[in-house]
Amino acid sequence: MEKLKQTKPARIGIYTMGLKPYWDQFPGLRERVIEYAEFIAGKVRQIGGTQVFLYGLVDCPERGEEAGEYFNAHNVDLIFAHAGTYVNSASILPVHQVCKAPVVILNLQPTAKINYARTTTGEWLAHCGACPVPEMTNAFNRSGIDCHIINGLLGLDYTPEISMTDENTASRPEAVRAWKQIEEWVLAASVKSGLSNARFGFLGNTFNGMLDMYSDFTMFQGQTGAHLEVLEMCDLNRMLETVTEEEVEAKKEEITEFFIISEDSPSDPLAKKPTPEQLEWSAKVAVAQEKLVKEYDLDALTYYYHGAPGGYYEKIQGGFIVGHSLLTAKGIPCAGEGDLKTCLAMKICDIVNKGGSYCEIVVTDYEDGTILLGHDGPFHLAIANGKPILRGMGLYHGKQGTGVSVEAKVKAGDITNLGCTQNIDGKLKFIITEAEATNGTIMTIGNTQTPVKFRKDPDAYMDEWFAQAPTHHFAMSVGHNASLFEKIAVMLQIPSVVLDR
């Protein structure tokens, strides 16, 4: 499903390094080192439309200061500092004293093994990028500059000089591993860029009494860089009043394309085949929801409404789930019950194209060794196991109103849950767990449910999870993404913990 709005791409600064006296001593070495940097820049540009700002060569303190100013001018989110050959740390430190963007040092050797019998001093220097890394990390540490390091192979698919071995290094595990880490850092930078000035809508209020849901809006903007737009139900009603019959019919076709319309549930009398009136209303509300997103230029939305029984706004919120599921699939994550923190987790998963479906504990299956995770709210259609089912609901448990709900589960395979909670000091914290979604059976009650097997047994995992003081919601993403989510936490300066390793 095409996204309604594209997030800002990451802005990545890149430079390579070397010692200025080498260039006259070893002809061609300078060009070799620059060639490596251009190779890195070319591959980084291929990661998700990333904007790359290649400074070139830093080989003396003056060039270091100039590079820092260059990266500041381009407002980069992250800097890759490529260790092309030996350089003294006095040349490199000014880059990062001037530009405060996070830095990752790339120690990427161009070949797996040099030809010892034929290698010259100049050829060796083209391979000794690891040599200055300890010196740089020492200087960074003593200067209060945080840095991260990727070691491995550059991954060139050709041999630049005959004096090197002639093996192809592009597919060696050392190159694959290094480039996986580089890609994760670029994606992490894209989250920082994507959240900067993103617009989160908060429609209605928080579910009364859910103390873990309550969030300080200033805290949220201060820690994420995202703007929060407080919306009222009358804003949505204003959109609803503009909806045409043609728009409703088009939305009904969209709903039919992405959902299976259920029959009555064989087990739960509350879950019925949606009536034509329920589908019509859900389609009309879905059109209004999309209009609201466009009107306020939203990147995400969290919502809940609890009004007087039988009120018109209660009827509107009864039609929320279908439209919010469609919006979530279009890159506008929607989190129910006013859960702003989980909405953030969902948006992070969506920016890096890993899904992000709204979940809580449903029930534990001790015989199967799984925990069912899901919710009665929106579902991320892009990561569904087949077409989700729409069921008419006689009531939404614990809430007012009736309407249509989504019954689905995430496709089987590797998943990662990203929880976002808040500590006593007001700081956000990420709780990350890799696990496996299974093909186990689920209930036919109109709720999303995914059976998940953790590395520990259910009780041991829950002991570990609950000890982190989580919120009771979290976002489920596809794939094993703990390493990626940890890097995102670094970029956002949000503490994180990985469970069940």
C-alpha cells in the first residue's frame, strides 16, 4: 500500500582520512584512499534514498576543522569516519569538536589478505586503516566524544592492485556483516531525521485510569524532536461533514480489497458478520480520518474518545478501527487508548519498513509455550498473515460503542517487539525483544492476535519483561531488529534494554 507521506531521508556525512606526508612519499596512495571513500558513499546512497555529503580527505588539523564546518552546513544526522590509512588523531578530532553529529568509525580493510611476498610499504599503508582507530578512540574518549566502530571488509568486488590477492571480497562474511551494520546505522539516522519535526496527532484523550499511558507532551517533543498536534473530535466531525457518496464508495472498494468480510463467529456471540450499515459507516469515517491526516499534515496519530453514552462522537469513534488500520498501512501509524509512547514505537518501526502493529498481552498458551499478543484496535496490514478479517462487534470490551473490528495475526517468522516506556526521571526507555511468530491458532473474537514464542518459557520471559516497568502496549515488527533498534536508541539518546538474549 502506497504511503500517504514520505519521511525526511537521513543526511549522512562521510570523510576518509590519512597522513598528509604520505602523499609525496607514496604516489597513488592518496587516490586509493579517496577511491575507497567514494565507494562507501556510493553504497550508502543506495540505502533508502539517503542524502550523502562526502567531504573527501581529512589529512591535517586544518582539513579537520573545515570538514566539521562542511557537515554542520549540511546539517548531517550521522558521520561515517572512514579510516583509509594511518592518520594522527590531532587531524581528526577537530571534525567532531566542530560538528556534534554522532560518529561511526569505519575500519574496513580493502582485501581479506595481502600478498606478503610482494607487498610494498605503500601497499601496506593502503590496508592499515585499523592502525589509527585506537588512537582516535582514546582522543575521543578524553574529549567527551562518543563514537562507535565497525570493523570488517570494505566489500570491493574487484582488486585495485595486482599486488593484492585476487579473491572477491564482496561476499565474504566480514564484508556482509560490516555492511549490515552500516545499513542499520543509516536506518537509525533515518529515524532521527524522520522524527525531527514530524507531526503526531493526539485525538481525544487518554483511556481513563491507564496510568502507564499518560505522557507529558513537552517531554515527548523534547526527547523525540516531533511536534504534537492536539485534536478534538469536532475537528474530525468537520472532516466527516465533507465526505461525499463517491468517496465512501471508493473507500468501500479499498476495504473489500484489503479485508475479508466475516460471517458470524462460531464461538463468540458478540462477533457477528458486519452489517451493511456498519461497513458503510466505517468507510465514511475512514474517509474523514484520511482527510484529517492530510488537513493537519500528520505523520502519526494516537486517539481515544470516551463521551456520554449514546452521543454522536461515540458513534464516530465506533467506526475508528478500519480507517486507522488503513492509515497505519499507509505509513501513518495509529495507536488507540491515547498511547502516545507506543505510537512513537510504531512510527519508528514504520520508518525502517519493519511494520509496527499495536499489541498487548492477550493470553498465555502453556501447552504451546507461546504468548498471544494483539489488541482490539488498529492492525498493520502490511505485515499480516494473509488478509485480515473484519468482524462486527456488539461491543468493544471495557469501552462504549459498537462497530467493526479487525481480526488478524502477524505473518509467521522472526519478529521484534519494541516497547516504549517512561522512567521515574521522565526519560523514555526502549524495551526490545526478539522472538518468533508462530502459525498457532487464534480466537475468532474480532481482535488481532499473534502467537509468539520467546527464547525463554513464557513465565521466565514475563518475569524479565515486567521487571522493566513497561507500558502494557508495544509495537510488533517483522524480522530480528534488536541491533537496529539499539542503534536507533543511540541516535535518539534514549536508553534501551534488550531482553531474552
